[in-house]
Amino acid sequence: MPTATPVLGLRERNRLRRTRRVERAALALALEHGVDDVTVDMICEASDISPRTYFNYFGTKEGALIGPAPSTPDEAFVEEFVHGRGPIVEDLMLLIARGFFATEPDREVFAMRRELYAKEPSLQALQVTRMAGKRQATAELVRRRLADQHPDMPATEASDEAQLVMSVAFGAFPVISRLWIEQSGDEAEVETYIHAAIARIRRIVSP
Amino acid sequence: MPTATPVLGLRERNRLRRTRRVERAALALALEHGVDDVTVDMICEASDISPRTYFNYFGTKEGALIGPAPSTPDEAFVEEFVHGRGPIVEDLMLLIARGFFATEPDREVFAMRRELYAKEPSLQALQVTRMAGKRQATAELVRRRLADQHPDMPATEASDEAQLVMSVAFGAFPVISRLWIEQSGDEAEVETYIHAAIARIRRIVSP
DNA sequence: CCACATTCTTGCAGTCACTGCACTTTTGCG
DNA sequence: CGCAAAAGTGCAGTGACTGCAAGAATGTGG
């Protein structure tokens, strides 16, 4: 067995098929009528699922539109980050990006989502809000790295510094993902975009 | 008449008094029970106002908690920014901060809000979401400044650069406002915090 | 001080997102 | 096949929010 494909049971295959069917229906409706003019009931009728089940799957009306939350990264990646010594913002963004790619969506869904995001920026704000939930946990990683790297730095200063590292990374992330999505969409190139963006930020904040 | 106090009519005075009464009630309830366990009806009962009127005033349940949206800055400030030549991120943040201070709230309300924000970070995410609405307009200002400053820069590059300037500013803003709120809350010191934060960002992204 | 226009508040009825609970169906497994 | 666990669904309810139209408060010109 090359990669992790644990021969999904019927149960999981059904779940996956359903998820995709609902996502496609939801995205198609949202693209046609606009997010605000689509109701959960419409999505459910179009995808032949009960509203109750819809919420079991996606939690919120927008859940099927914005896709699953990025998963928490592997322990190995986390360790690599915490003990890394490269440029901290780049390393952090790579870590985030990896979580982003861990959940591989259906190609068609991916394309529709891309189109919808361009049309309705409010969804991006939603993404940010959801990310904010993970922010706490991620900030903790940054603090661990700072402590590991500068054992002499006072705690409060490290905390502030961690906050700012997070700000820059999370702030630049939408820009990078937009560029990346619009231009290639190829996972291998993410790193390039990250480096380019950070270089630009460096120039921007330089006197 | 020293400052602009255009002798409010009875109508406006009533509105102001009401607004403050409702805000206080809402904040007190949210501080006591937590935002999620407070209903609009509770707020209305506590502040003796009809739910319909509540929504006329604040639009959303959280409206009374997070306060009014920062107003669009004066034309004069905008021009100053567009033709400014200082460090662009600092200038932008000052512009945003000014909009923030233009709507002066009641002292007591301000203090309660400060406390609530510390207790419920989700409200900060809400702020960000609301700000996102103004993002488009603000990005346009940044583009104007870039065009003014670098007439030779290609449009797409300027657009990307504007996005990144926005990212850094909006990303760092919550951090700065947190520091400022926690430590002094004095308008005059905002500038200091902004400079300090940018200096730190510079260090962070430097190789 | 009094009509009259304007503006604001309010009640009502309705829509929609979302949830807990209990019931049925589906699936995995011995 | 038969049974237990898991998943889907219907139902009833809560709570945010909206449009509408009636009623109250306010500002204004006489």
C-alpha cells in the first residue's frame, strides 16, 4: 500500500459521495442565485438529503460552500516547525498550507469554490473567522518555537512577538492563496508564492 | 462653541440616550452570562425597548456589543494619506485608527466593551468581518497612493502590493488595539504602539 | 397653541438557520 | 441470518432577523 488509502468501507464511501453531491449542489445554487438567496432547504432538495442531515454534515449553511476546516497538521510537521531555524513566517505559512492540502477535495468542487470565492468575498471573511478558532492553538506553536529558539526571551515579549508573527502570516495568507489559486493551483508552487510574498512584505515595511 | 456640538434636538438626544442605555444593558448581560446565552429579547427587556426597535438601531444581535462601525475618514485625512510619503503601513494604520476614534463612545460603555472583548475573542473576529466590508474601499486608497507614488508601476503589481499592505495593516491591527486597550487606552499613544509593532514586524520578516 | 407633515417606535406575522430528541434505516460483523 | 452500532430523518421548538402597517412622538408653519 503506497499511501494511506485504508480501503474505505461502504459507510465512508457513501459519506464521501454524499458530501460531494451536496457540495456540488450547494455551490451551483450559490453561483446561480448568490449565497444570500439560497436556503438550506433548496440545497437539500437539490441534493436529495434531509435538512437535518445537512446540518449533521456541515454544521452551518455555509459549511458546504467553504469546505472542511483545514486539519490540524501532523505531529511530525509540528515538531519540524517548532525546532526549525529558517525564517519563521515562511515556516509557519508552510505549516498552515500543509494543513490546507491535507484535505483533498474533488476537482470540480475545487473549481466551483474558486469561482464562488471570487464572486462573494464575504465567504473569505468566513474562512478567516473559522481560522481564528485555530489561531489560539497555532499561536501556541509559535510560542513554543520562540521559547525553543530564544530561551532567554521574557514570556510577555515572546507572546507579543508570537501574535505579530501570526498576524503577518494569517494576513498574508488570503493574498497568497488568491494568487496561487488564480495562477496555477499547483501544490508544488505554493512555496514559491510564499517566499515572493514575504520578500515583498519585507520591502513594504522597510523604511 | 468650542467643538462641534450642533445643539442636538430632542429627537437625537433621545436616540443617544437610548443607544447608550441599550448598549450598557447588552454589555452587562453579555459579561454576566456570555454572549451566546443572551438573547435579544433579554436585552430588550433589560433596556425597555422593543425588539423591533433594537434591530432598527443595531441591525444584529451583536451590534450593541461591538459598537458602531468605524466611520469613513474625512476627505482631508484621505488626501493626506494618498499623497503622504512616510512609511506606507504606518500611515495606513493611522488612517484606520482615526476612523476608529471618530465615533466617541460613552466612557462606561468603552470600559465594558474592553472587558468583554478580553473575555470573548469571537467578537474580535466579528470586528474583522465587519472591517472586511470596508477593505475594498480602503484597498482603493492604497492603490491610489501607490499610483501617486510610483506612476511607473504596472497595475497588477500595484494591486498585489496594495493587497499585501492591507494584509499587514489589518493583520497587525488587532494586536495593536489589544496592546493599546490593555495598557493605556489613551488616544495619543496609538502612534507609539503602531511604530513599535511595525519595527517588530520588520525584524520578524528580516532574514 | 394648534393642526399637519415627518420621523420614529412598535406589534405582528412570517422566514430561515439551527438544535435536541426520538425513531427508523443502513451497515458491519459474528 | 440476526444483532448492535452508526447514520439518516422527522418533528417540534428556539432565536435571529425582516417587511409592513398602524400608532406615538416630534418638529414646524401658522
